[in-house]
Amino acid sequence: VSDDDALESAVTAAQTAGVEVGPAGGVALAGAWELADEFDEDDTVVVVNTESGTKNADILRSHLMGQGV
């Protein structure tokens, strides 16, 4: 996945689920969302978030500022 997709996924997780996800966790989320059509509705998908979004808040903030948010 692209860096932008990973960062956008991290921001989306924070906004919609209240989960603080760092960029590495954003990669996992973006990958899962990219592959979502390949999963059946009864499949269990596990995404590992290896870091907190608060640790890298400056990276996420920079991403949002680049989008004009």
C-alpha cells in the first residue's frame, strides 16, 4: 500500500473507531481494506497495530495538513 493510504487508514481508524493507530498499523489496515473483497462475511480478519498513534502524532498531523485539513 502507499504511504498516503497507510496514513489515511490510521486517521480513519482514529476518527471512526476511536483507535489510535500509528503509521505501521495504518499499513495493516489499508492492506486489509484493499483485500476486503476477497474475504467472506464469516471470515475473521486480525490486524496488528504495533504502535500507538500518539507516538507518531506529528506524522499523522503532517499528513492531514498536506490534505488541507
